[in-house]
Amino acid sequence: MTRSNRASLQQRCADAGLSTEGTKKDLTARLKTSELTGEASKAYYCGQEIGRQLQSGISAQSATGSARWGNPLLELETTKSRIQEISDRLAALEAEIPNLRASYKHDLAIRDGFFSSFLTDQYPAQYTSSEHTKQVTGDRSAHHGAPLIDSFLYTDGVRSDTSTFTMLYGLVPDSVSLLHDNKEALKVLEYYATVLASSDEPVPQDFEEAFLNFIRAFEAGEFYNDFLVENKQPETRYYWEFMQKYSSLQLK
């Protein structure tokens, strides 16, 4: 099975000599800061080397290593400007982290309410008041599927009932958390979960079969990212079959 997104981020941090502690959000911010810092360091040392060679009396052509650098003094100023730009970006990123964390926690709370509403609506006799207290009624996003952020409820330890997630999205949270670039697949998961959670009756059998056909083909194809662009089969055929069934439900 593909390793979880958090495990992948931890490995990248370990490879870069960074701490592997914290949530996926912390690991991502740590890697981003490291990348920007590395870029700034490279630009800085490049500028230092150009200046050192110029002061040693080496020609502009030799000092810059290639005619493509043009005027080396101008290039040095450009390098300094680039370093300042990266420093500003780092400062802005660091200042934004507390706001991002607060927004992230708020979004997770709303999505937790989506799961609670689904469970208490569909299985009222099986769930206690603890799920009722987490329901969200005022936010529209709490009534629609959102597979990617919902996967973070599980990878970040907010929820542990993975069977409920799989019931809604057809895949385990760790797999869905890796689909951030696969908009078509996320759309299928979102539409199915929305219909399932909003329906007072069982979903039509042909709609569910179309969804399961896509999920099986998508898993067998190892979650291929560009299946629709490249017309990869059978994922593409099952994708359009599902979308047709979904459109038919919206017209009723």
C-alpha cells in the first residue's frame, strides 16, 4: 500500500535533516521554509562568489562563468534583490502560520460536524449524544462531501472511525490524502458522499454500482493521476458512467 502522506512528509524532513515531529501542516511548513532558505543561501553564495572573483581582477566573462550572465555587477545587484525578496516571503509565511493553523482547526471542526450529521441522520439508534453535539447546521460546506480535508480528520487523529470514511468515500483516509492533484477522482468521491449523506432513502443501485466500478478501477490503476487527460481505461469509462448517473439524479 502507498505510504501515508504524513509518513512521506516525515521521510522528506528526515532526509533534509529536519525534525519529523508534528502534524502534516507542521511538516509541510517546515519543508517549505527549508526550501526557501536553501534557495536564499544558493543565491547569496552565488553573489558572494561573483563579487570575490571580480575583486580578484578576473574578467566579467570568466567571473560569471558564461556570457549569459551579462553585466556581472548588475547580476550581483539582481542576486541581492532576489535574496531580499526570498527573505520577505519567508517573513510573510512565518507571520501567516498562526492564522493558517486557526483556520485549519475551524475547517476540521466543520467537517467533523458533517460526519456526525451523517451518522446521526442515517443511524439514529446507534449513536449517542456526543455525535449530536458536533453537528453543524449553519455552514453549507458541512452538508457536502469534501474528501481531501475529511481525510485530514483521520490522519491528524481527530476521528478514528475509518469505516465511516470508507462508507462515504470508498477509499481509506491515507489513500485520499494523497489525491490533492487528482481533481477528477476527488470530484467523484465528493459527489457520491454528498448524495449518500443527503439522501433520506438508500441511493439508487445503479448509482452505487457506477461509483464502486470507478473505485475498483481507480485502485487497480494505482490511483493514476492523469487518467482522464490520457483517456486511461477503464478509469475514464467508469468516470463518465458515474457522472452520467450523478447528473440524472440532479435532474429528478
